[in-house]
Amino acid sequence: MKKGLIVLITSMVYLIACNNPSTTVVNRSTDGNLDSLAAIHAIEKADIAWDSVSALNSSDGWLSYYTDDAIMMPPGEKVCVDKASRAVSIKNMFATPGANMRFEATKTEVSKSADMGYSTGIYHFKFKDAAGKNAQETGKFDETWKKQADGSWKCVVDIWNADPAK
């Protein structure tokens, strides 16, 4: 009886969540590996913190989430393969009038060894266009994360690109 009730409740929650268009889907496929689950939580926490410094237009805060050898591929720009090029790109982004970059991971997975992972999701970049009018770019991103020697997680590859203009 208890097993049937659990299945019923789980099914109801699943159906409600699947029919709610505002529900964020995060894949937590860990094969029962507690280290993998902890790694997923750590990456999710780092991604949320990264978005928080983004909301403050903090270039230094944003850049602190990359490893020294990270590769960054922002939309409409050349690949940034060193600290200096990443800094120029991010500082220019936040210097854009009305700049407001926000992003949210919708899927996070990690390797079986729980030392590498990725997050994919969506972003919204609000800014003022050349005429001073409010504009917005939406798009998607893919971040590759690597566990550091101190246990923290940093981004080693960051790719984001804009959706087609509407």
C-alpha cells in the first residue's frame, strides 16, 4: 500500500511539474554516486553565485570564475584564450550602457569521477542600443567546469551565443 501511494504521489508531482512551463529542468543523472551529486550541487551553487556578481556588473567578480587557462567564446567576438582577452571582453560588456547580464543553468551534469562537469542554460543581456533605447539579447550557453585542487569549481570553457533576432 505504501509503495503504491509513493508511486502515485511521485507520478502526480511529475505530471504537475511537466505541465508547468515555468519549471526549470535540471538533469541530476548521477548513477547513485554521492560524489557526483555533491559535484552537481557545487557547480549549481557556483553558477548561481556567478550570476549574482553578473547582476552587479562586476567584471572582476565575473572573471574570478574562470581558470587561468580558460577559453571564452562570447557572441560576435573572437575566442578569448588568455586572462587579458577575457578581461577586455567582459569589461567591455559591462561598460555597455544599460548593461544587465543574467543567466540560469537548466541542465548540469558531471563526470563519473566528479571532477569535471558542464552546465547549459539561457541568458538575457539587456542594454541600451545606439539610439539609447532599451534592447535585449537572449541566447544560450554551455559552461565546462573543472574541480580545483582546493575543492572549488571554475569554468574552463565558456561558450554563449545569441538567439536569432525577432
